Amino acid sequence: MAEDKTTVLEGIISDVAVALYQRWANELPEEARTDESNAALAENASRTTFFIVQMFMDKFNEAAEQLKNSPEIQ
């Protein structure tokens, strides 16, 4: 039996990307839905989700660092 090497964060990113893709796909007119457009939406959803999560983590860590170095906290 192979071990699942997916981290919790990777699983969350994947779940959010699928939900984002589904949201975008539902908004696409039926006549515009093709294999190509679906593939492009899926790729864009994955890249967008990764970008947003990475940016959130960077901003969160930056704010945490500022709080940690704040004189009121020490």
C-alpha cells in the first residue's frame, strides 16, 4: 500500500482550486464549455489558488513577525 504523501496544506489548496474551478465553470455559458476551456479554467484555478494562499501566508507571517517584535507584546 502506497503512502499518501499529500500534506494538509496541499490538500486544502487542491480542494479550494476544485471549488474555484467549479464556480468559474458554472458561470461559463453552456456553448462556451469545451475541453479546452475546461482545461484552461482548471489550470487557472490551480495557479490562482496557489498564488492567493502563498500571498496570504506571506502577509500572515509578516504580520506575526511585526507583532512578535512589537514592544507592547514583550
